[in-house]
Amino acid sequence: SFEIVARQSKAKFVTGLSATVIRKDGHHPIIFMNCGAVRYKVDDKKQAAERPFAHKVIVRETNFRIPASFEAGQYTAIHKIYKALLQNDERNRVIVSDVMIAIKNNRFPVILTERVEHLETLKNLLQNKITNLIVMKGGMGKKQRQAALTALESLPYDAEKAVLATGRYLGVGFDE
């Protein structure tokens, strides 16, 4: 882990670079303990303005509503809401439809989800529709990861393909 490597380092100075200094898993104090305070921060809006492409959000309406079983005004754990969201058939059909439109337009979609259960649902919906569906998720062994990357790298540029992955696996720092 980062912490073990940082502790074993005999360097006089330690520099840390991160796109996600504040982490969902709560381990950011470890980064500060080992690297010190943030010395420089890039402004997202300035960086976005300098990029040669437009940033836009496309809202996709679905019929998803919080289930009535989640009592109004009562606390509902977020993981229960996420589970209801990822199990919504119409929403998943919209995702698959959007992916297939991208494929039809000779695009190379990358589909990210935070939940392995959702990844499996989408995989089941897409695997018979896309010639080359590369699935990547945490927990893959070294041979599985290498096979997926080799499969992806061996595909011709214009081949029908998509990558389906968990955000944690194919998130910050993935540069294959």
C-alpha cells in the first residue's frame, strides 16, 4: 500500500500527486501524515476551459422513483437507494440503448459503475449485443487483468468494442 511504501522510503523529501486527495474511504489523513499539506491545487474550471473539447451533461430521464417502502421523512441508508437504482429495469435499458447507439455510431463507449452487482447486470444485458465487451473489475487476478488488456490492445481501431468496468478499477490513474 501507499502507506507502507512511504514509511519505508528513506527520501529527504516526499512529494505526493493525487487527483483525489480527499477520499471516500476516509484514508486521506494517511496521505497528509506521509506527504504533508497540499501545496498546489489545480482549478477544475480553469483546466476545463483550456481543454479542446466541450463539457456537457446529458440528462437521461427515467421512471425511477424512490420506492414507497422507503418511508417518507424516514432515514434510508444510501446503499439501499443505490440498490434500488441499479435494479431499475427501465434505467438499465436506457443505459444499454445509449451504449448501442454509441456502438452504431462507431464510437468506443466506456461504461462505469460503482457496484459489481450492477456491472454483472449490465454485462448480462450487453454481452450478446457487442462483439468485443471487455469487462474489468476489482478482484481480477493478474492473468485475468492481462488477458483483458491484451484483448483490448489486440483489437483493430475500428472494431466494435466497449469496456465495462467498476469506477474503482478503471478510475484515477488507469492509462492503458
